[in-house]
Amino acid sequence: MLYAILCYNQEDVTSAWSKAHDDEVMAKLGVVQERLAKEGRLGPVARLMPTTAATTLRKDRDPPLVLDGPFAETKEQLLGFYIVDCDSLDGALDIAKDLGKANPGGSYEIRPIALFNPGPAGQEPAAP
Amino acid sequence: MSDLAWIEGAIGAARPQAMAALLRYFRDLDKAEEAFQDACLRALKAWPRNGPPRDPTAWLIMVGRNAAIDAVRKTSRNTALPPEELLSDLEDAEAAAAERLDGAHYRDDVLRLMFICCHPDLPATQQIALALRIVSGLSVREIARAFLVTETAMEQRITRAKARIGAGDAPFEAPGPVERAERFAAVASMIYLIFNQGYSADRAGEAKGGLCDEAIRLARLLLRLFPAEPEMMGLTALLLLQHARVEARFTADGAAILLEDQDRSLWNAKLIGEGLALIDKAMLKRAPGPYQVQAAIAALHARAARPEDTDWAGIDALYASLEIMQPSPVVTLNRAVAVAKVRGPEAALAMIAPLAPRLDAYFHYHGARGAFLLQAGRKAEAREAFDHAISLANTAAEAASIRQYLDRIAAEADSAAS
């Protein structure tokens, strides 16, 4: 079963991190990801730009409405996600706990994936 | 992250919003600051014990407010309010407070807090110092270091600035659209001043580099509160794109490296990506302004993998529109750099000739003029212009950048002679 681990945290806290702290967190997360990759359980990983770079398209009308900012105004913002392959929710929770140890603060939403099509774009890890 | 680091991070992030809300409540800067300090002290005690509150900002505002009220009651009637340990467990109270803080309130609170620091009677340096102290929460020592003055001098400067704005009528009513736009413009330019104070530093001034980060933080904060403002997107993009080059801007011994000589692999791809995304978004609005145009210029530099790939014609056109929006001899001088690339140094020299009376005391005017003259092969005149520039240099890095040209001229003269 594929699970999405959706990363929520307070953006004004994470964006105030120093570069050194950011690097440290990314390095710690990298260790966990490396292990998951070796076990063949790691799917695509994404870190999103700040919500200030987000645009929302309201398509419940014609023509659709283009709005600035993220879809939902929340206290914690969606900042990234992992796709992982696990036998059970327990396994996915274990992974989320390991990631959480590397990067405390905020929440992970663990959500089973109904349909997954990785598509041909972005197969190589690269800066966008 | 340790408890303490987490708490410091949360308090730092909450500060602008919390201070802004407390200021609305107390309508007094000193009282708001005291209440915030008080709330922070209580957070340091309560959070490690009770765990982090669901909404640290709302917690700090509520506890700060109650602590101040509590203090008033204690001095008057000696009746205490319930301790904040109980308070932080009252999920309902916290949620209700968070609810009230949503949306418009928050936005105008933060804008007001920043706007108060931009009082027109205050000189720019005092505005920045005040904003760094009150909005960002930097210590007087940190600010003093950034301005290269003593702590005592900075303390006095901030106290004077506070007294100045305290005497005026702080604008506490909710602003109308025109007023909001005015506040917005003043605050944007204050944030840009903070950035420039950091940007103009020598490499040695490490403390100043932090001001660039702080300016970006404030710009992002305002953009989050006003996500549809194209000029705020432009300003944030501009700061990100300029700051992306910070690692490439100086040699090991502190001399400035010109844009075309920088090692572009040292540019920060993450910041550039975010800056480009923001300017992309802003363009969709079709409401251009000076910050967006300047960001678009920085974006054309950032997009060029090599200096020779730079779209100088595009930069020339953008500066031409900036000249119309914000006419200034400095803008024309910058445009001339692009003109020199597109139409040659003589065209650039013709363009800046009329600026001489206004820019005669400006370091960059003589530096640029020298570079154009050198490009045109007019070495003797170039040396004269560079000599003039060096005499006007404001920092060691500026002087060193000109000395490179003079050394080059001297070396070429030597090799021609031998």
C-alpha cells in the first residue's frame, strides 16, 4: 500500500530557520530517506516553496478564478510530502515517527493513496 | 531540536503578530512590549511543562494581555487572575482567541505595528532601528553592531525614536483602502531600507548580513498577510534574488566582485527559484510597479547561466520603464550599464553626461563612467574618473573594486611600454 505523508508545520517558524539549522534538518531527514530508499520503500519526495509562492484556481465557476495564496488558510501549512510503500498503517506511522525525530514540530498527515501515477516528468532529482 | 530552541523559534516567529495585537489592545508601545516580555517569560516556564500550545501566537497574546491586566489589578485591589498554567489548558479559550485573530485583524495589526516605525518625522536610520527592535525583536546590541555604533548610542537613538512616535497620534482605527495603500508603501520602503543596510555591508560585517535575512522574513510575513499585492510580491522577489548572490559577492579579503565576474555556481538556487516564482505570479496581475520592475531586472540576471547570456536588451527596456515610474539619475545610471552592452560605451556615456551636475558626488557615477571610458579605449580619461571615484568610496570594498580597474590600466600601460 502506498501512503502519502503530508508535512504540515508553521511556515513562519520554519522560514525563520537559519541556513545552518535548515541544512542540519535536511541532512537528518536525508539519513532516514536513504534508509527507506535502500529498503525500496521510498517514492517521490517534495519540499514545497513557501505558501506566498502559491496560487489557487477556483474551478467551481466559468471562467475559473485565480487567487493568490494557498487554498486553505490554516495555522499550519502544507510544506511538503513523501510517498512511501508500507504493508500497513503501522509501518507508515513508524516512518513518520522517524522523520518526526529528524524534524520535530508540526504534524504529519498519513493518507493512503487511491491512485498513483508518478508520470514521466521530474524523474531525476533536480532543482525545478 | 531542544525544548529551548523550539520555544525560542516559536516566540521569535510569533513576535510581530503578538506585539501587533498587544499594541492594538494597549495602544501604547511600552505597555505592549512589557506585556509581550511577560508572556515570553511565562512561556519559558509553562511550555516545557505543558507541551507547546496549539497556537503559540494566540497563547502569547492572551497571556500577555491577562498578565498586564493582572498587574493593574494587583496594584489596585490585590485580586489575582487564574494562573496561566490553567489558561494554557483551556483549549476553548485558546481556540476562541485564535479565531478572533484570524484574517483582517491580524493583517491590519501587523501593518500598523510596522507603519508606526515609519513615522515621517523619523530619519530613515531611526525607522530601521526601531523596526528591528520592536517588530523583529533584535537586541539593542545586535542592532548597534549592524549600524557600527555603540550600544549606548543605539539605545539613545531608539529611546528618542520611541518618544517621537509616542507623542504623535498612532493610527488605531482600521484603515481605509487609500490609507492602507499608503501604509503599505511606507512599510515596503522601510523593509527595503533594512535590506540595503545589510546588503551594503562589507563581508567583514557579518552582523549586517543578518539584516538581509530579517528584511526577507518581514517581506514574507507581509506577503502572507497580503497575498494578492503585486508590489509586495515584487519586493519579496527582489530581496530574494539579490540575497541569492550573497556568497558570490566578495573575495576572501572582502573586495566586492562585480556581477559579471561572480562565480554563478555560488548563487543560491533555492532563493532564486522562489524569487522567480514570485515575479512570475506578480506579472499575472498586470499591475506593474517599481519593485516588480527591479525584481524583473534581477530575474534576468539570475536566469543567465553565464554573463554573456544576459538579456541586456530586456534589462535596458525594464530600466526604461523604471525611469518613467520612478525617475531618478541613479536609475538612468543603471540603465546606462545595459545600454553600454547593447549599443556600446559611447551611447552609455552620452546617456549619463547630463547626470553629471546631480551625481558629481556619487561614487558609482564616476566608477561607471570610468568603466565606460575604459571600454571605449579612452584610458587617460578613464583613469581620471576612477581616481575621482576612489576619493568618494564609502567602504573599503568599494575602493578595492576601483583599484582593480586602475591596476588593470597600469598593467596594460606597462606591457605596452615593454
